[in-house]
Amino acid sequence: MNLALFDLDNTLLAGDSDFEWAQFLISKGVVDRELQEAKNIQFYEQYKAGTLDIYEFLGFQLAPLARHSRAELDAWHREYVERHIRPLIGEPARQLVRQHLAAGDLCAVVTATNSFVTGAIAREFGIPHLIGTVAAVDVENGAFSGAPTGIPSFREGKIARVDSWLESLGLWWGSFSDSYFYSDSHNDLPLMHKVNTPVAVDPDDKLRQHAASRGWRIISLR
């Protein structure tokens, strides 16, 4: 059995699910456009530079979840996936996932974006496992607190989260004949170096240079 891990934003998706969720909330009048877009630009520049403070980012991105009921958020989310996400899913990405699933590989999305936003997207691809940043919730009513819980699934945190997930399944890295991780971002280099077969997907400039220097596969899903 092989292990196949997929980054989501700008890898399987031709866009960013967190950004699209914010745009959706703007369209609903839930968040202020000027503030949201200014902060998104700021955080994205930090992300590209490799200087993003993941806790500062999550504090901002998760705050709107705490201001609305879970039922309302769930209803919005279904509309969001239809309007904002399905148009970002290309056939090459679906085919890549289908190939790994058909081969019997253990497949998971591993993303820094929170699991509320990304859960339905992983299911859209037919990927059975999701390792995303976890938004804290009230166990009695499912309401979000607006803060993350546990280790964010970002940079080295992705390795820690995958390690814990594999352990929960009674597995470890040595359980697999081969392991793959598909990503577009240099922020994912820690996990890319952990797997046997890292694959750069429509990579940013830093990752493209790094991948080329090490002879990693570079592919496009666009």
C-alpha cells in the first residue's frame, strides 16, 4: 500500500479555499470587504515570503465562524461549495486523485485551511481523510469559538498532524511501499522532504527552484 497526501489550495484547487470563503462572506455582507481584503493581501504576502504567523492568521480567519450559528454556517457552506469551489476543480486534479484511489492508496488532504471550510471539498474529491487546522467548537451545540485547537496543519505542523493520524490508524511511515505529497508551496517543504516522492504542482518560484535542483517531479493540474 502507498500513501498519497494532497495539499488543497492552489494544488488540487485552482485557487484558495480560505480566500474564496472570505469572498463568499463578503458577498453575504457578513464581513467588511475593505478590511477583509486588506488583511488577506497582508497575510498572503507573508505566506509567500514564508513569514506567516499562523496563529495571527487563524485568529482573523476563524473569527467570523464564532458570530453565527452552526446551522446558518452549514447552509452557507453548501452554497459556497457550489458557487466558489466546484468551478476551481479541474478534471486533471480529479483524475490524479482517482488514480491513487483506484490503486488502493491511503489518501488524505493535508491543508492549513480549517476543517470546516475544507471538509466538504475533500469529500467532493472522494478523498476519505482530511488533516486540516481544527477550529475549536462547543461540544454541546457545535458553535465555533473563533480560535484554533491543537497543532495547526502548517509547515512542520503538517508532519506532526500526519504522524498522529497515522498512529491513530495503527500505521507509521514505514507501513507504505511509497509515499507521495503533492503541493504548490515552499511552505510545504518540511512534509515534502518527509515523503519518498514529493511532487511540485504548479509550484511557486521558490518551490520550483527547489524541486528542479533535487530532480523532483513538477506537474500541472490546470
